[in-house]
Amino acid sequence: MNRLMTARRPVVLMMAAAAISLNGCVPSYVARLDHFRGAQLAGDYETARLYLSDDPRVWWEVKEGEGAPWVLGGGRWGAWDTHFRGSSTHGAWVVEDGGRRVSAVFEEINDYYRLLERPAQHHRQTYFFDARGRIEGMMVSDVDEPDGAPEGLGDAFGTWASANAPEEWAYLRPGGKIDPTGDRAERTRRLLNAWRATRGLEAIW
């Protein structure tokens, strides 16, 4: 990190702290969310954490129970997401519950989808704010895909892999589900490219 960036960092942190203070420097929950996501996407997790509550949680599909700890830049899917180079865009934010609940539909594409000849997928991200204007959690939920959207070749890959590389497939899909931990992302790519070769499809590295 050069000296200019180092010198600017305390200023950035002070600006972020002011933005989430009770003085209302940021005019809306959406603006706070945009600042948070900007820091998150830039990999500036120190700044991003300033927008979070002390114990942020994440839920899938339904906001029930305590949820799982929300780990910025890591967590169980961190290595998988990094390896497959995902990117996403989102639609307009929808503000509910007096601003305490903000959501949008996201469109995501990554190398895993490309390897399966699968189009970009859609999901909804909902963010929850506490009484102090801090983000206390996020929920990821499915949305209906457009009618006629192709599903890709996931079933064909699974059938081939279970028949031609059963031990590797069992390691990559324990219990029939994706396990994103360890070296499974890299090994999944290798197996997918081996399968693509049998179909005359170009490898994606």
C-alpha cells in the first residue's frame, strides 16, 4: 500500500464512522447500504464493518431463528466465490418497514454457471437495520426465473460425474449437495472441464 493510500485510510474510516452515526449524516438507509456495499466490494472490510451491528447474521430463504454469523470476505463460501470469479448487478432497492428493511433482486454470473452452460441466476438480498441505523443482518432468497430461462447442463454433468468419477463426485458432493470448502472449487472446475471435453465444449480456466 503506498503512502498516499495509507494517509487517506484514517480519513476514510472517519467518514464512514460519521456516516453511520446518530447525527444522520447519511440521509437514508439506502445510502448507508450503498456505502457499505461499496466498501465490501472493494475488499475494504475494515470500513464495511463500521456499518454493521456488533453481531450481524445471515439467513437463507426465511428469517427464522438466530441465523448464521455473517463473516465479511470469508465464511463457508468465500473460497468458492473467489475461485469462480462471480460478479453481480442489482435492480432498484425496495424500502419497507420505515426503511428498516431494504431489498433488491440481484443477477449473478460466475465461472461455475458458465461451465454448466447456465445463464445468469437471480436472487433477492434483503438487508435489515437496527434502531441505530446499523445493518444487523441479511437474507438471501430465491426469486422466480424468467419463463423459458434455460437451466443449463447440471443434471447431465452430475450423471456423467457419478458414472465416470464416482469417488471424486462423492468428495465434491457429500450428501448430494455442494460443499464449497477446502480445495473443492478447484477440483470441481477440473472435473467440469473434463466433462466439457467429452461434449466438445471449450474449457474454461
